[in-house]
Amino acid sequence: MIQWGWLKGGLILGGVFLLAVILVKPIGVSTQFVIFDGIVWNMFSKDVVKPDPKAKHGVTSKNAYLAKSGGKYASHVENPLNYGFIFVIAMFGGAFLSIFLQKKKVSEEDSEAPPVFRKSGHKNRYLVSFIGGALVLFGARLAGGCTSGHMMSGMMQTSLSGYLFALGVFAAGIPVALFFYRKAGK
């Protein structure tokens, strides 16, 4: 498998974030999961989003989060084909595309995963990954933004909260990585 090193990958990721900031807006995606919840909710209860000529975006919601910013999020529930929602869908597409672009499959023995994950099998690994992702998403919404919005885009914009968030991520992530990789000798 051809893998990019951390430097090449980091430079490419930084370039993509810079292009996004210059051409569209800073990247941040966790709000789009709330928008998705609103879309599903609106499918079963048609009074989630309602017209409001006084609102900045012409609509509001009985949900305080969707109604904030002059109904901005409520307007995204009503019309989900916006930059952020398409970006989230494209992230899933990009992940699947990266699988197909790999030159060869990595065996379990050659995997970079910690031994505890290599021994647990695919189903358990996927379950643990899903639960971890759900917890990260919950935490992102609790914090008012995700790692891409707070850390990556925030640091690029020299936001103090971005630097503090990055410090917290690494302060938690490094000990956890050391714990899982300690027996692997990596």
C-alpha cells in the first residue's frame, strides 16, 4: 500500500483547509449532523421549520438551536443542499474512494493498529470505532464545534480557542496512544 508520510499528508491537508478558507469558508462539519437530525425530524413532524418573515433567513424553528442565527440552521433543514451538508457527504465518498485507490490490501499482521485491535476482529473493531465516533460527535456538539472547526480551521485563523482545543486534544490523545501502543514497541 502506498501511504503518505505525516509531512506530505499534513501539507496537503493544510493546503485543502487554506483553499477552503480562501474560496468558501472555514471547514467545520459537526453542525451538519444536527442539521441531518433536523431533516429527519422534519420528515415526521412538519412543524419543525416554519416561515417567519421577521427572521433573517425567512424561517425559524420551535427548536432553539435550529432557530438561532436568524433561522440559519432552520433554513438548512428546509434546504439541505448547502456547502456544509454536501461536504459531509463528500467526506464519506472520499473515504470509500481512498479504499479503492490503495495499491494493495494491508494484512492484519502488517496493520498499524494496536495489537488489542488486531486481535479483536473486524466486527469488534468496527463497533468500538462507531462508539468512539459517536462519543466524539457528542463531545463536539457539547463543545460547540468539532476538531476540524475548532482546531484545524481555528488555528489557521489564529483563534486562541483553536490553540487551546489543540492543546487539550494532544494532552488527552498522546497518553491514550502510548497506552494502546506500549506493548507493540512503537
